[in-house]
Amino acid sequence: MEQFEKLNKSTSEELDKILGIPFKVLDKGFIRVVDYMGTDSSIVQAARVSYGVGTKQVSEDEKLIRYLLRNMHTSPFEMCEIKLHIKVPMDAWRQWIRHRTANVNEYSTRYSIAIDDSQQTLPGEWRFQAADNKQGSSGFVQEEEGKLLTKQEEEFHKHARDIYNSRIENGIAREQARKDLPLSTYTEAYWKIDLQNLLRFLKLRMDPHAQYEIRRYAEVIGEEILSKWCPLTWKAFKDYMFNSTSFSGIEMDVLKQIVSGTPEDLEKTADESGWLKKRKDGTLVRNRERLEFEEKISKLGITAPWNK
Ligand SMILES: Cc1cc2nc3c(=O)[nH]c(=O)nc-3n(C[C@H](O)[C@H](O)[C@H](O)COP(=O)(O)OP(=O)(O)OC[C@H]3O[C@@H](n4cnc5c(N)ncnc54)[C@H](O)[C@@H]3O)c2cc1C
């Protein structure tokens, strides 16, 4: 019979300290850790099965975790799982639930009375529709207008709740009485996900382009929970997934010309990609790919020559 080493369950002292303790999110939401399996060591342990114990180059835990994430060897990260209890408004939950690789059990408003909490927006928190991004917001409305919007919201929430309560009192089925509750109504769920898919969730939902409300939840999961649960993975995630960027073939060609080509070659390359089409008045036609490229290189301190 083959001999195996004695195993100890891998736990995180830092995460154990916050087990069950809720972190407040938005006005009435929260996230708390219910349970977890594995830690940074479990990733290393699983990876060593594929590389063999004692592989020289990747022998230290941090180096190995960084190597795995950098090279998208993601399956060892699936050895870790976390179960969260969350309270979140339904509009943010609708985005959250699109991450299909999690296991979910949500509070049932068919079985129970709907949670009597709605996410409220303070006068200074109303955002304008962004002009350049149909899915985004930009800037805040003035306080006076915000006060009016908040007052209307309060009245609307109260009205919707009163109607719901009166339906319930009159014996209407909970499954039907709930249909006119606003999307700001809070729901609760248990959400369990493995670390590989959690990193993907965080990459998308911590992004500055993600909606503020779900971003707040993602930030709490990353900064307050993952940082304690798997600190080495959290650090590697920030380096290789969150704060990193990638360049497409076209972008590489244009960047090469910006850094070491002639203005003529740059113009030709960018023009071939349709980036520099001009209107009659000489201004550049809006090109989403070009704008995204400009945003990426601005992080490197480079201004696109056509904007100088
Ligand atoms: C900024 C932003 C805007 C968005 N806008 C919209 C929108 O307008 N409308 C809309 O409907 N959604 C929208 N989404 C949701 C988006 O399309 C994804 O469904 C969501 O982000 C979940 O990502 P995911 O599929 O990577 O995650 P998961 O569902 O957790 O899946 C993880 C990975 O598993 C694999 N996978 C999972 N399920 C399947 C499958 N069935 N087939 C093949 N591979 C699978 C894929 O590799 C996937 O990336 C938006 C998301 C973001 C971040």
C-alpha cells in the first residue's frame, strides 16, 4: 500500500476572525462569510500534484501562485470555495446572478413576506447618464434636484409597499402580491463560488466601468474578504488580472508606431484600422476601439499623437 503524508485541514486565521460578521454595503445591504474551503496552501497543494512535489523552479508558494495566475493555469484555484450570505438590492442582484458558475439559494418571496427594505438614494448620490457610454453614469446632479428625486423615491417606495401589504392582508398569494415591488427592494441569498470564478467575478465587477452599486459589493469581497482568505492570490490577482491590461494585434501595431515609428507610418497604421476617419470639419469620427486604446495608453503616461 502506498504511503501518504498526514494531512491537516487548511484554514485561514484571518478569515476565521471575521466568519459570520457582516460588512455593511450600500445603505442596508451586507456581506458575511458563512463558510469556506481551502486557502492559498490548497492551491499550491493541488498544483504540486500536476508539477510533482519538489519541482525546483516553482518551489515557493507565492512564486507558484503567481506563476499559475500569470499563465492562466486556473484549475488549482477551483480547489478553494467560499460561501457568502448577502443582502443586496434586486437590481444589483440581477447583474450578480448572471455569474452562472456560482451555487445560489435565494430568499423566497413566494414562501415568505418580501424583505421590507429598499435601497434609498441620498440627494447627493443621483448620477447623470454618461454621454459616451450607454451603460454608464457620469457626474452627480445638484443637491436641490437630488432632494426632489429622493423625496419622490421615498413616496414611491412607501406607495409600492403599502399596496403590497394590503394585497397580503387581503389574502392575495405572496407569489402574486410581490409583482409590483420595485427593483430597489432588498433580497438575501447564500452564494457559493470557487476561487477561479470569484476572481473572474471580481475582475468584471470591481472594474470602474461596472455599476457603482454592484462594484461596492465586489470591492468588499475583494478588499475585506479575499485579502484575508487568500492573501497571496489577492496580490497576484491585482497584478495579473485587475491592474493589468492587454493589447490587441492592431493596438500593438499602433503602439509600436507611436513608440518607435515615423508620424507617416503611424498615420498609415491607424488609418488602415479606420481609427482616424475625419468629419468634414476635420474632427475625428468617434471610434470606440480607438477611445479604449487611448484610455489604455494614458495609464502608461502616453497621449495619442492625434490628440496632441
Ligand atoms: C459591464 C458589463 C455589462 C454587461 N451587460 C450585459 C447586458 O447588457 N445584457 C446581458 O444579458 N448581460 C450583460 N452582462 C453580463 C455578461 O454578459 C455575463 O453574463 C456576466 O458578466 C457573467 O460573466 P461570465 O459568463 O464570465 O460568468 P459565469 O457565468 O460565472 O461564467 C464563467 C465562465 O464559465 C464559462 N461559461 C459559463 N456558462 C457557460 C455557458 N453556458 N457556455 C459556455 N461557457 C460558459 C465561460 O467561460 C464564462 O466566462 C454584462 C456584464 C458586464 C460586466
